[in-house]
Amino acid sequence: MTRPFASRLVAWHAAHGRQDLPWQGTRDAYRVWLSEIMLQQTQVATVIPYYWRFLAEFPDVGALAAAPLERVLEHWSGLGYYRRAHHLHAAARVIVAEHGGSFPRDVEALAALPGIGRSTAAAIAAFSFSVRAAILDGNVKRVLARHRGIEGFPGSARVETALWRVAESLLPANDIETYTQALMDLGATVCTRTRPQCERCPVAGDCVARRDGRTDALPSPRPARRLPQRALRVLLLEHAGNLLLEKRAPVGIWAGLWSLPEMALDDDVAAHCRARFGAQVTVGDALPAIEHGFTHFRLTLHPQRVAVRRWPARAEAPGYAWLLPGDALAAALPAPIRKLLRSIAVPALPSRQPRARTR
């Protein structure tokens, strides 16, 4: 008789699962939560150094809640998907203000916090409080779709509902923490998107996709769609060896980050600088375009070097900062802007941080 799905995963994890991740072996809900948010759409190897640096600066939920958002974004810079950092900060403030600084223990209350969905809430509850709850992140969706032979794109409502039913039906009565970690590890290290290592899988014996030779077909891919294309010019305004950074609006893409001033691709650069800043400039070289993908569109940035001959005092307004290119890398920058500045910058001077000018 085949052993239960959960029992096989728990036994497999003892011998083959990941045991030394920095957020394992703790019941600290803050550390578990931080790792789960950072791991959303980001690989473990990338997350680990950010995780340690973030903890050093914000060791607990109270410290995170008390910190200015700008400081949080600086420590998130480079991880991408910055909305996660906004939600992290907002959730910390809710936990302090409405829960006395302690994480709620039930899945529903956790899921009500900003940026914490049903699966993340279940993971936090399982690892921190031994709550018996099902997770369903991207890796787990792939494992279950293959094991049960569930057709269709896992992001569709119909398929996701079916996967949730399966995930809940497989929950063990005990060892929920180990089972949850084993399920994550199986998807991350064995039942991978391409070239799954079925010979190492503890549940391969009754896996429908393996039986039918359909591991390449399941789960079904996202239906093809053509993403809209957008293009902008970004200005590398240079004056006395410094670059101008601009603080982005608190909503929208790259909300609250520092970036380069933008303009329409077909507008005249010198005329734009006169109209917007009252500046006299010499337009320099155009640098190679940078492609960047978002969930709903693709963006092409066209960097333009601009030498400032005259910069009026009235343009020294809140939301702008002049910094050496190397110092600018210490700011909370969008990934493509960071890549651009690295290509032209000297090493960053860690003592300087960008701040919006005040009148």
C-alpha cells in the first residue's frame, strides 16, 4: 500500500530537504514573514544577503513600523517588485497599531494584512504557530498539477480552486511545519519548471504527469498574450560632476523610489529642460536603450546624457537631489536605473544617502 503523500514528503525532507536556510528553525513570525515576502518571485540565493541586511537594520516589527518608508526602500533596493516593500512597511504599522506589535495567529487575520495573501498567511501560521493550513505558491501549484494531472493554467480561477481543494485534502494531521517546508523544497529543487528530476521525487510513484509522460506539458503555461510596449527618455542631467535624481510619486510604478527625470521620447530635450527646470543645457550622447518588463507591459528606456550649463536656484525643489554617480547607487533605485548608473558610475560612497531637498 502506498504511503500517504504527506508522509512521503516528510520522510524525504529529513534526508534531502533544505535544512540550513537562515529563516529555518525559528518561531519568530517576523522573520518568517520577512522571508516569505522576500521569496515571492525571487530566488533563495538572491534573497539571503538582503534578508540579513534587512534584519540588521530592522530587527523586529516595531523597528520596521517606526522606520520611514524611504529607509525601507533603500534596504529593499535591488530586490525588485517594490510593492512588496510598501506592503511590508504598511503591514508592520498595522501589526503595531492594531495587534499590539504581535502577529495574529490565525490565517484569516494574517491574510487581512497588506501584501499577505492566503498562501503566505498559511505559511506564516504553519511555521510560526503550527497552524494546520494549506499553502499554494507557484512551486506548490506545479507539484500538485503534475501529481494529480490537473489541466489548465494554474493562475485561472477554475484551476486554482481545484488546486486549493487538493492542497487542503493532502494536509497531514501532524508535522505541518516539516510538510510545508518539504512541499516548498520539492517544487524548488526537484519538481522544477524544466527538467524535473523525477528519479529523486518521493511521490513519483503515483504522479500522473510522470506516468503519462507529460511533465513538460503540466502545468499548462499562461495563455499567450501580447504585452503593450511603452517608451520613455530618461535624462542623465550632469552638473559639476553630479547627477540629478528625482523622487517618484508614492503611487504607480517604482512608487517612492529615486529615479532619473523622464520625458516623452519625441520631445526636444533642451526645450524640455528649459520649460521644466529653467535650465540651460547641452544635449550629449544617447546611451543604449534598456528593456524592462512589468507584469502588464514592457518598457524601453532611452537614456540621454545632458550637460547642465546653468541651473536656476528655483529648481532646487523638494523631491530632487544632486549626487555623484557612485553615491547615487546607495539610493533606492529601480533595477534598470541602477544598471544604467553602474555603467557610468565610480564605486558608491556608503556614507552618503540621497534625501529630498527642502526649501
